[in-house]
Amino acid sequence: MAYVISDACVSCGSCAPECPVEAISQGDTQYNIDPNICIDCGTCAAICPVEAISPGN
């Protein structure tokens, strides 16, 4: 199950360089995680300063 980024994202960019599979990219208003690439490691959630990243449903 891929992680997801909520609307709480402030587009700080701290998550993208931490992703070991480069599943995170900058979108129009916030960063996005590609569920087809995400390996569910949780590294991005651990680094997010506003806790905007969580396991998907």
C-alpha cells in the first residue's frame, strides 16, 4: 500500500530527496507520491515536518 500526501503538505520538498525509489514529485500545489513506484518504506513520512504523509488506504 503506497503512502499518500495530504492537503497539509506545505511543499517544503524535504520528502523527495529521501525517497529511495524516486516516487515523489512536485505537483501543482503540493508534492505527490506515485503509488505504482512507492515501496511503502515510510522514509518520507518520517522526514515530513508537518506530518502530511501517511499510509494510503
